Amino acid sequence: MRPFAYARARSVAEALEETGAGTAYLAGGTTLVDLMKLEVVSPQRVVDITWLPLRGITSSRAGLHVGALERLSDVAAHFVVRKRYPVIAEALELSASPQLRAMASIGGNLLQRSRCGYFRDVSTPCNKREPGSGCSALTGWNRGAAVLGTSGDCVSTHPSDLAVALVALGAAVHLASAAGGRTVPLERFYRLPGSTPHVENALRPGELVTAVSVPRSPWAARSTYVKVRDRQSYEFALASAAVALDVQRGRVRGARVAAGGVGTVPWRLRGVERALVGRPATEETYEAAVVHAADGARPLEHNAFKPALLRRTLVRALTALGGDRA
């Protein structure tokens, strides 16, 4: 790890004043410190924001509001989240290890960097780490790589389980800067790699994630998250599905579906949602609805199994929600 300057901010305004070129915010530190040790990133200045008043989990008729510095474990355990937004609690409980969940922040989780082995190995080319150097995963070991939203410059999957659940529920991220605040739908927050894979999201220089909000909906309370991975604990998804259904009198009235582990960003599956609405809430409907879920996929040498795995994961998640319980 290279030497760096350290500062502690005691207010959002002070944190925004401290930002600048070569500066990184430190919250839980579970990603940043790791990447600094590997010298994947080497900020000249680290601003500790753990004392900022960006905490709190509140619920209203409008929906759920979570401060950016809330810990993953605290959000997963909150009774409102578990009762009204179970897909969020389940996604968090399937993220990382219990120790990491007790340290990592909600805002940091949404901004976590790639888990591609080549991104974290500074001896290999990686366009996301060093623009223009090449993508080692294209011809290297790419079993965990994305099959949707890829480009010739990057095939890295988005690592956050939480982001997949939040995209399915239509969540938004709240940002602050010296110029003011703004709110961005999470589905539009993440950027496809294209020819600039190092630009991962819509966060502007000097902006800080302050909170996440989730709208109240008829389907959020009936939702689930299914994650398929190589081992049961502390592993990133090969494929995952966040599914929320509004079922009345045996028919699907509304659906929200997103996938993880297969896309370069959390992947909303609007085609699957359209195929579900108005149909009987049965396994036959679910099987038919996911047939085209992986259309446009571009598998590589070692991850050709992912399109089929995605379809099976989606059916498993939809079936887990069952039929009409209204």
C-alpha cells in the first residue's frame, strides 16, 4: 500500500469540501482498503466519512429510505425491510461474509468495484483498471464473466447483489455535491462498459452517495432473491434473480425481475416481466416467460453455461414465490 493523506469529515458539507482529484471517500472500507493493498487504486488522500449523519432506516407511504452509511447487516435485520421488502434482506444476507456485512455500508456496496481477477491483478492488462491496456478476460479464464451487456473492451460482471434487488424494485440513489443534490434511478446509474469500462456509473467528480430510496409497491412484499454460486458462503454469483410479483386470483397482475452475475450491470428483464403479466401464476407460465431471458447473450469460452443457468435461476425464484396467496 502506498502512502496517503488522511482526513476525517464531520459533516456532509465538510466532506464535499475535502473532495478533489486523487481523493477517495472511506466508509466501511471493505473494498477500498482491499484495493489499496493490492495497489489497484492508490488515492493520494482518503477522507473518512464514517462520522457523517447519513444513517437511518425509515418507512412511509412513499416507500423505504435508507441512509448511505447504514451497515448491510443492520438493513438486512430491520423489521420493515424483512416484512415489506424481503428481496433486499435476502440479497444482503447472501452478500459477502457476516464480518464484512457488519462493516460494509449500503452506499459503498452500490459502488464496489469489479471482482474480475484480472482487474485485481496489476500485472495483467485490464481496461477497467488501466484504460487502453486490453481485456485479459476475453481470452483468459472467463468462467465468471458477463454474457449480457459486454463489449470488446470489458466482460466484467457487476458484483453487487443488493443492486440487483434494488433495480428490480425501481429504487433510486440520492447524491450530493457542492452544486446541490440530485436523484438518479438506480437502473440508469450504472453504465455499460462500451469503450470506456473505467466509467462505471453516473457519479460525477465530487459527488457523494447520501441515501437510497425504494418506492412502495404492490409487489415488493412478495419478493425473493435467489443466488447460484460455486460455494454456499462468501462467493459472488454465477447467476442470480431478484423477483417481485403481484398475484391476485391466481394471475400475475404485476412483476419486477432483474438478474445478477450475468450482466456488466444489474440486468432488468422487462421482457420477462411483460411475459408474466396477465398469465396464471403457475410454473408453466414461469418456464415460458424466461425462454428469451438471455437473448443477446455473448458467451465466452468458459461461461457458455450462463444463459441456461440464468433461465433456471429465474424459474426457481418465481416458483419460490408460489401461486395465489391473496
